[in-house]
Amino acid sequence: MSLVFCPLPLFQWLPPFCAWYSFRPHSLQLAELSPGQGVLMVLLVFGLIELIQYGVKQYRLRPLVEELRRQQPPYYASLPQPLKRDFEKRVVNFLVRKRFIPRGENFEVTLGMQVRVAACAVQVTFGLAPISLPHFSRILLYPDRYYSAEFKRYHSGEVNMRGCIVLSWKDFQVGYQNASDGFNLGLHEMAHALHLENMISNQEHSFLDRQHLLQWDQLAQQEMKRQQQTPGTFLRPQACQDEHEFFAVCVESFFERPKAFSSHHPDLYQALAQLLQQDPAKGIYQL
Ligand SMILES: [Zn+2]
């Protein structure tokens, strides 16, 4: 199931309104009204249309919020009440802009699965101004690991520049079964998407603070070099492949074992907290 919501902007009502006005019954001639009354009537009609649109929108989106509240993903469940409302809005905003595509025979992508994936994306971006990662408009879900013809091996997830976030649903779920081991496929792939989206020239370009990003890049390069000479024990070796993998692996530990991250790599942790504008080690969701 794919969610599509297309609100009709106000201006799109103008042609039908004008057409109606041209063929209006005699009793409704606005010419009989004073200019002030005519303007007031038009405003009232438009206001009513907006109100109806808002009501329809709320009615259509309510199941998404209800599903999120029913599922209670761990990050959402830990939020104080006012932040929960913000989180819900962001999940809805993410979902109405994405197309979920099931891959694999007889594999269905349920509303619950969509909500979990959206909640994962919002978790990573929650400290920032609301963003929806518009370049990544399609989310492909496989039931299990899938064969990548491009890389000629089995994958559990990837993010590609063709605008897709690809996930193995089984591995996505495993990532949340142990919430403190520093392995989380969903967080990993959403971190890749966030990192790339910041570089892609579109309406959400450069949303990460430049100074914070510069600081992060410098520390990341230092740490990658250090780990190549003397492998560390906290970040897994995958982190040293390149700066993208380093960022994604760090994001997994940032959320899943923030206190240990902060004590093993305090400078890196602080730089990432500044970059993502949240500090899970201190229970701060928005700096
Ligand atoms: Zn990766």
C-alpha cells in the first residue's frame, strides 16, 4: 500500500468558482451585494473550502498517527508528551511524501511497516528543522536480504542516488530487537540518506550546519586514520571504509549506546550531537 495525499491548493478552486459564478442562479447574483459584502462572501466561501480540506486531511491522516501510537517505536515512546506531537507530525509529513514499493513474491508492505520506517527516519532527523529527505522519494522493502546485481552480492540495505532507500524488512526488525548493540540497519541507511541529501542541490540542500559539519569531517578523518593504524574496539571495521560508512556506523551507536560512545570517543560524540542537534546520552532530543 502506498500513501498518496494531494491537497487541492486554494487557487485551484478559483476556475470552478468562476465557472459557477458565471452560471449562478439569479437569486445568487453577487452584483446585488455591495463590494464589501462581495469580498466578504468570497472570503467566506474560500474559508469554508479550506476548512473542509483541513478536515478531510485530518481524517485521512489520522490512521497514520493511530498506527504510530499503537506501535510505540522505542524512540517515540521515550519522548515527553509535547515532543510526541512534533514527532507524529514529522512521521506523517515523511509518509505522505514517500512511495513504498514491496519487492518479492506475495510480500505486502503494511501501514505498520511504513510507519516504522518513517519513525526511524524521523528519529535521525528529529533535532533538525523538519525535513523529509525529498531526493529519496521511493522506499523499496524486501522481505529478507536481496541480491544486488550492481555489487554482485547479497545486501540487507542500501541508499542509492537514483532516489531509493532499500531495506530488508527482516534485518530492519532485527536492528530494533536489540536496542543497545550498535547495530541498526534502519538507522544506518537513514544516516546515509541524510548525509547525501545534505549534498544534493534541492529544496533541502545544506540543512546541516556548515561549522558543525566541518568539525565532524575533521574529527572523522582523524579517527578513520587512527583506526586504520590501530583498529579500535568500539566502532566496527566497516566504519573505516569511507566517510559515508563512518558517519552511518557512528549514527547507529549514537542512538543505540550513546553513553558508551560518549565515553569511548567524547569529541566525536559531541561533534555528532552538534551536527544532529540532539544528545541521547543526556536524554535531550532537540538541542
Ligand atoms: Zn553503509
